[in-house]
Amino acid sequence: MVEVLAVGTRCHAWCSDRITAGSVGLMAHFKLSADFEGMDVTACWRAGDRYVDTPLGGLDVVVQVPPELLLVPDALLSVGVRGKRPGRTIPTVVAPVGHVLPSTADHH
């Protein structure tokens, strides 16, 4: 499970599991501060040169890490959070989650 904590423009992320190339079903738990209350909030994922945005439906939610970002071994998986409402945007610093490790199938 990836854990993400966003407070204002600060973001911290860590993962308790190995992040393996080709993984499907890796989940991420987002805990957002009250700064994001009433905003349209998006998780902004990056791995290598791939970017994927995932809508978040609240301040304490669990979503799947986009599996297409877990296809390339050795890519650094990172995540940030963006909150938007008319007249205000909160971007966060992108936080590293960890490197995507080669799958055991890649080692013959």
C-alpha cells in the first residue's frame, strides 16, 4: 500500500510493499488536510516519462495506482496532489514513492 499525506503544498509518500514491474492492484491511501476541503482534488502520478492523473473523491480515500505506470523497471514512481476550485488552486510538491523493481519473471 502506498501512503500519501498532503498538507497544503507539502506532500509525503511512502510504500510498505515492493513496487514491482507489471504489478496490478497496488493501492494508494490518500490523507489530505482541510486545506483541500470543497476542492476538486486530483492525484498527479509520474513514472519515468509517463504521467497519469487520478481524481480523488474526498480527503481520506483509497485508489489504485495506475498500473500503466508500473510497466517500466527502474522508473521512479512519484505522486503529488492538486486541489482546484474557482479562484484557487493548491499544487503540491511531487513526492517520490519508490523505484519500480524488475519482476522476478525478468530474471532467468
